[in-house]
Amino acid sequence: MKKLYIKQKVFSIGEKFTVMDEEQQPRYFVKGSFMKIPKTFSIEDERGHEISRITKKVISLLPKFFVEMNGEETIEISKQLSFFKAKYSISAADLTVNGNWWDMDFEVLQKGQKVADINKRWISWGDTYEITILNETLEELIISLVIAIDCVKEDEAASASSSS
């Protein structure tokens, strides 16, 4: 079992944040493209090797986000047509997400077996997420999934504020 923490930097130009371990050592670095279309996020390990890339599909009726790992699309998050509340579906390599992922309080299952818990922490300025990884072979996939969900939430918040 491993615990990782994502602390998003408040007011960060270019959307950068770091994934830390329990000893507060950097494990992954997330870098967003600034003023680039399509919007992308790159996730790198501590050696600077890209482990995944998150891309928002530009030409689409409803927003879609794709996570690519090792040259393959492994996760897709799509907005569903809904009149009252934003609704998204998550399709990931035999992973399912149970719980309130919109508020970052959920678990990740693989073939019915829990492999990770994600919880939002309210103790600091800016969002901090605690990720408990039960199956460490899925660590990079789970980190990519959590960051992709955060990207969807930020995109939804930005479009909601621009339309009001």
C-alpha cells in the first residue's frame, strides 16, 4: 500500500503541480500547456520520463478528455447530455470508479477488487488529494486517472464561470 498526495498550486500560471509521497518527496510532476489548443497535461515521473498525456478533444459536441499511456488511449472521460446537472462517464482499462468523483471522494476498482481510494483533504490552501494505492502495479494509471478527473472538473468550472 502506498499513499500519494496531489497538491494543486493556487494561482499557478500554466497549471503545474506535484504528486508527493508520504515523506513529502516529489514522485510525479504535472505540467499543463499554457494557451495551447488542444489543451494538454503531461505527467512525468521523478526522472523526467513522461508516463501519460491528458488531452481535451477540441472538435466535439460535448467535452471529451483522453489519457494516453505508452502510445495508447487508456482512459476516456466524456460529458453526457443532461439538462440539470453535469454528468460524465469514465471509461478506463477495466477500471470502475465508485463514489463521488466530482468531490474527489471515490474508490477505484479493477474487476470488482478495490485498487485505490481517493479523498480530498481540507487542511490546506488549494486542493490536496490523498491517494491510497492498494495495487502498486496500477500506480501510474491511477495517478493519470485522478489528474484527468481534476482536469475535467477545472474545465467544467471554467466554462461555467465564462457562461455566467
